[in-house]
Amino acid sequence: MPAARDSLLEAAGAALSARPWPSVRMVDVAAAAGVSRQTLYNEFGGKAGLGRALVRREADRYLDGVDRALSTPAQAAERLAAVAEWTVRAARAHPLVRALLTGSWDAGLPAAGRRAPGPGELARDVRDRAAAALAPGEGPQRCELAVRLALSYVVAPGEEPGPGELRRLLSAPNRTAGAR
């Protein structure tokens, strides 16, 4: 029942945006999705399963955004800047994405469980996607820099750099420790 599953995840996401996860009731999620509670339990097994599926969906949505940023017809530095910008925007707009990227789970969010990717795994996924999307030699190290730069703005919010500044930082030539 893919349609029921999607409707239930949408309803659960809407409920979570309105109140903390411990206050989300399965009966309300099922009613909002237009299905029975039994359908919800058949699909997810219970509230913990629904929470895990919601977390996985947010991780997938984040990575879909990374793929969109990497697939634009632009220079490598511009695409990597777009990945960094997307990371900051997604984390600020979606508490589950923020938790996935930082590993900091608020009590108002569903428990991640072992199935949710951790921050390191997500960063590696982004790096690997960049390596596949960009020309050889352009991707992995600079993409890792882009993600780590973006995560610094997620963990310690401040004034965000403009797109031009991110592009400048990411396109700067590699420097050795001894170079001045």
C-alpha cells in the first residue's frame, strides 16, 4: 500500500511539525491520512516503526536535495556551494534533518534507532555522490569541505555567507601547510 504509506508519513510529518513526537497520537495520524489505525499498525508495526520511517524519509529527502544541487549545469565549485547552501537550509527548516546531520536528538523528535544514518554516514554519502557527479579530481575533498563548512553553520548558527563567498572558498586552490 504505497499510497497509504506515503499518506501516513505525510500525516506524521505534519503532526510532528505541530507538536513533539511523544504527543503525536497514532489515532490522529491515521485519521489525518484517511486510513484506519489497523492500516497504520500493519504498515509500520507501531509508533516506533512510524518514527523510524519518518526519519529515513527525511534522510532520503535531504540526499535527494544534494543530488539536485550536484546535477545542475554549473562549475564544480558552484555545485558544491549549492550543496552547502542546501545543507544549511534543510537543517534549519527540518528538525529531523538537523538531528541527522548533527547527531543531536531532541526529546521532541522520534528516536532514530539503528536504521537512521549518523552524521558521518551522511557526510560520506554526500562526498561519494559528489565524487560520482563531478569530474575526477574535482569532487571528494572539496565536497567534504563544503559539507563540513555547512555543518559548522548548522551546529553554531551565525550570519550565513553569501553564495559568492562559498563559491570563492570552495574554488580556492589547494594550499599546503607551509605555503604563504
